[in-house]
Amino acid sequence: MARARWATRTATPSWGRPPGLLLRLLGMPPLGIAAGAGLVAFFVGAVGTHVVKGVLHNIAFPITFLALAISSTALAIGR
């Protein structure tokens, strides 16, 4: 049961990150960069958890989202 609460606390802040990226597009660069960095950290944790737990049959999904988060954050920093 403790693991479920930990996972919920970890996933809850992820709802705030996509709107942060949208605000970046609307002209608030520091907030968008922070949101992108949060997404990168979240998906690094997701990929790490998949590897540690040995759940490799669907690891392509978090790796894909990690690549998208890294690329969007890099583009936001480069502007």
C-alpha cells in the first residue's frame, strides 16, 4: 500500500508540467524551461523504474516520451 501512495505523490505534479510548456509557447520562457526539466526528470525516473523492475516489454513508451521531453526542453533553452 505504501508504494501506491508514493506513486500517486510522484505522478500528481506531472499534471502541472504540460500547461507549463504551453505557457512557454505563450511567452513565459522560464516557466516553460522549468516544466520541461520536470518532465525530463519524471521520465528518467520512469525509465529507471522500468529497468529496475524488469518491465522491459513496454519500455518504448517512456523512452519515447523522454526523448520528446528532452528535445522540447533543449529547444526551449536554445531560444
